[in-house]
Amino acid sequence: MGNCMHRICDRPKNTNVRFSLPAVCLVWQLAMIVLFGVFVRYNEEADTHWVDFKEKNNISSDIENDFYFRYPSFQDVHVMIFVGFGFLMTFLKRYGFGSVGFNFLIAAFGIQWALLMQGWFHSLDYTDGKIKIGIENLINADFCVASCLIAYGAVLGKVSPVQLLVMTLFGITLFAIEEFIILNVLHAKDAGGSMVIHTFGAYFGLSISWVLYRPDLDKSKQLNGSVYHSDLFAMIGTLFLWMFWPSFNSAIADHGDGQHRAAINTYLALASTVLTTVAMSSLFEKTGKLDMVHIQNSTLAGGVAVGTAAEFMLSPYGSLIVGFICGVISTLGYIYISPFLERKLKIQDTCGIHNLHAMPGVIGGIVGAVSAATASEKVYGALGLKNTFDFFGEFEKRVPTVQGAFQGAALCVALLFGVGGGIFVGCILKLPMWGDPADENCFDDECYWEVPEDEESAPLTYSNHMISNKHADIGPAFHLTSSLTVSPPPPVMISDPLPAARLARSRYPVTQRVAQKSCGLRVNDGILVGYRKDALKHGDYVGRSMWKKGFSLTVLWWLLRKAK
């Protein structure tokens, strides 16, 4: 049975999702239309009967509508989901479309299913069997999707869009169940989602990556990295996340002091993490230089770790300590733990979510458990203690030490659902029918996106006087070596590949447009590289000889100009 499964999973890869992706998207959207029509309605604050509700409950102003309290935080969280997470993953040199575009797809796909799943657990009106949604439901749906976007970071560039949709479907289902157990059954507090969102999402993604391990991923290692401008785009995502993280951690906290305190604690933890990360990055680099990977990611770890205890009386200096600890651990994780995970545990974590979300999430759960267990009426006040930990109703007699124990149990639940659910979903995604890329095609947008001409490349490597085709198996080769007989110039480093390509193209006569569209120049690590979009088709021989001469003279002119 095992050998049979191994043979099935080792079949040649086919990345054509022309039918499977539209089928999944359209069927899913039609299903959502039907399910929303049957189950979902506006809640009393979004319905036209709000006027009657105000009168019945002696509400004097529309300002009391939850929309005015929650919408600013909702918009901040929404930007984090669609802009922050998306751009944070654009560091890969040739996977920018997939990073932002598939992030967009996952989020739009997931929020609809999240509204239903969370609605059935939290917002179901048993009098009529309908899910009543308002602005807070939208925030919670974004939180739910965040866990799947975190998981996406572990498999970035290695899976197909269909696999991502399947992963999101199961991920949100597991999240809703896990969240219900943690928040309702255990009655744990987790305003910023250190456990529910980050710990679950990270270990869910890491477990999937472990199951989908690719022993030959080194075949695409030249694309598993960044270039200057891709790191700059990723830093934009970092800044959006960093600025709005106080809103993320305080969005669903109780109105008043709890929400206020959550924003302050997050603000301070993030600031502390930045300085600590910069210090550690420079200290552990032999030349003392900063690593952009650390600055993009580890600077956010404090916001993750302070999430569970965000609305507790952590105190300002306590928030700074949490940020300091996470800055150290997250940065060292990128330096030492990520290579260990890949080498020893076979976990290929593309974005390093273990360092940004998993470890800080666990730290956040521990901080929350300790903070809850040590809470006292002296610090919180009698009523403040009840309000902060919601010691009302069936939980009225719960004491802080017991609450601390349940906070620890909640962390275990998040880990169990993350690891167990990830292994289960990973086994489903390992089936060969999802259109995932071959090992040599990972981290490349060209598998699933129409990319501009300048980026569609089958590399032709230039060395000294020769441009030779490295991919002879995909079509006719171009031999462009006859006229390049000048002495090699000194090495020239060119940061922008576009001028070279534009220069080469600008010299072509109008009669040679086919050749013009099929070949160009770029520079890769200081080496001039020619590339083609497609092989010349039958009948495109017209002007080929002239094209060769024109191209050779253009390259010669460019080299001589640089040599001067």
C-alpha cells in the first residue's frame, strides 16, 4: 500500500489548473451564495429594525451602535490581512504575483467560510436558526483567515492555488472548532490570538510543510531568495503590520480599559522588539551588518507574543520585557533554528513562520498563563478582575490560579489542532491531482501566472564570449557566439537588468519583431544573461541571420561601452 501511494505521488507534475481552479472557485462561490441565503442575516445593529432596538433598550444615540466602536479597528485588521501579510511574502525574487495574488485569493475565499463556521459556533440565533452577523463578525473572520495566511508562509512557492484553497477550507474549519474549545469550553482569554491564531496557524503550516517535504527542492534554490527590490517590497508589508498590530490585538477586546490597555501593551512590545532585533542581527553577523530577513520578520514577534496577555495588567515594563525576549529568540531562530528544522526535521519553512509566529505564539501563551495565575484583586480590583477574565455566570467562582491552568490547557489545544490538523491536511495535499509545481519550478510565478515578457525566461548564460542555452530540452537553441570575439572586459556589476534588455531590443529593425519578442538580456549576479520567451516557431526564419548580426553588434557595443 505504501509503495503504491509512493508511486502515485511521484507521477510527473502537471501545473495546468485551467479547469480545476475555475471549478473550485465557481462551485465554492455558488455554494456560498446558497448557504448565505439559507443561514445568514444581519444582526440587530445592522438591520433596519435598529430603530426599534434602540427604543426597546433605551439607547439614545446611533453612536452606541457597535459599528462606531469596531470599524476603525476592523479597517486596520483588514489592511493587515490583504496588504501586510501579502507584501511581507514578496521577498522571493520571482514569486511576487503569487505572494500578493494568492494571499488575496486565500483571504477572499476564507472570510466567507469563516463567517459561516464561526457563525454556527458563536452567532447562531436558536430561535430562528439563523446566523446574525455584524462588524465584530467581520473582524473575527479576518482573524480566522490570518491563521491560514500564516500557514501559507510555510509552503510559499511550493504549492498550487488549488492546494491553497483546499488548505484554507480545512484550516478554517479546524480553526473554528479549536477557537470554540479554547474560548467557550475552557473559557481562556486570548484577545490578540497568540494561541488561537498564531500558534495554531504556524504549526498547522509547519506540519503541512513536513508532510510535503521535497528532497530535491535544491533544484530551484536559485529562486528561493530575494533581490534588492523584492526585500524592499517585503519591508512595506512589515511596516503595515507593525503599525496596525495594536489594532489587531485590541480589536475585539472589551470596550474601555481592556481595549485601551491592549493597544498600549502591544505598542510597547513592538517597539522593544525592533531595538532588540537590530542588536541581535548585527551582533551575530561577523561583519556587523544587518540582515533584512531579521528586520522584516523578527521585529513583529513582540506583537505576536503579547497577544494573549494584551488586555491583562501586564504593566508597561512587562510589555517591554516580552518584546525584548521575542526579539532575541526570533532572531536567533532565523540564524540557527530554521537551518536545523530543514536539515534534521525535514521542515522546509519558506517564510520562517516558526520564528515569527510559532515560538512567539507559544511564548505568548505562557505569558498569558503566568499573568492570569498571578492576577490579584490588589492589582486589578475586585470588579476589574471579574471584568478582565469574565468571571461571570458559570465561571463566577473561578479563581486566577485555575484560570492560569486553563490558559495553559488552551495552548496545548492550539498545538494539538495545529500539528494534528496539519498532518491530516498535508496527507490530502500530497495527492498528485492538485497541480503543484515540480521541484525545479518552485518559487516561480510563471507556473500559474501570465508574467511580463521581461520576466518569462529560459536562461541563456553569458560567460566570456559565449551565450549558450542551458535548457536545450525545451526547444531549439539560439547560438549567438559568432560575432563576439572581443577581449573580455573587466567584471561589471549592474543592479538594474532592464536597461540592458531595452538597449538590446531598441536596435532591432521592424521586420524582426518575432526575434525581438523572443529574446532579451538581463543581468544575474553580475553575469550577463540572455533569455527567450518561446522558441522560434516554424516559418520564423525570416531575418534570423540579420537578427543574429544585429544582436551581436548590440552586445559588442554595450560591452565596449562598459569597458571604457
